[in-house]
Amino acid sequence: MFFNVTAGNFYTPLWNKYRPAILQLMVASADEPQQYKLYGHEFKAMNPKEKGYAFTLQVHQGKAVNNIRSSAIAQDLLGILGQSKKASELMGTYTYVFTMDKQFVLHVSKLAEAS
């Protein structure tokens, strides 16, 4: 399933490249939060006009729980995850938090299930 949530989808090719690693992080986050160092120059090359690359995306059942309207990077990541059967299965069961900091480190956490 593909949907256009941003005008441009600048980061979709980049997230697609990292999708296998992100899926591994999602699976591994069952034990503890994970992190992965991305290459900042790749994001800057995709959209040199972007001012802030940091974001937080909280996802449950394939939908953003928090407001990501102002973050094309987070919207494109959500779009790529939605195309993955494995990511969709994981997000359908658990809530995940994806955070990219200013140093382009992607943090992936699986939230504990509500009891």
C-alpha cells in the first residue's frame, strides 16, 4: 500500500534503503531500546532546504499516535513502514517510538503493552 502523505516524499528512497535495518531494530527492541547511526549527509542531500531533521514518531496499528504533520521525514518513514508486511505486523501488535536526534541517530523503542 502506497500513499502520498507529503508533497515530494523526499526521504522515501532513503528510508527504503534503511528498511531492513529498521525492521531488525524493531524486532530487537523487544528486549531493549535500539539505536542506529544514519548518515546525515544523505538526508541533507535529499532535501537541502530542510532546517530540522530531528523527529519523534509514535506508531500503533500502522498509524501515527503523535502529530507528525510538520515532519516530512517522519511521514516518509511511516509510509515506508506501512509498505512492509513485517513492520505492519509488529505495529499492529505493539506501539513503537522512532526518534531521530540531531546527530542522525535513529532510536527505536517498543512500548510496554497496556495492562
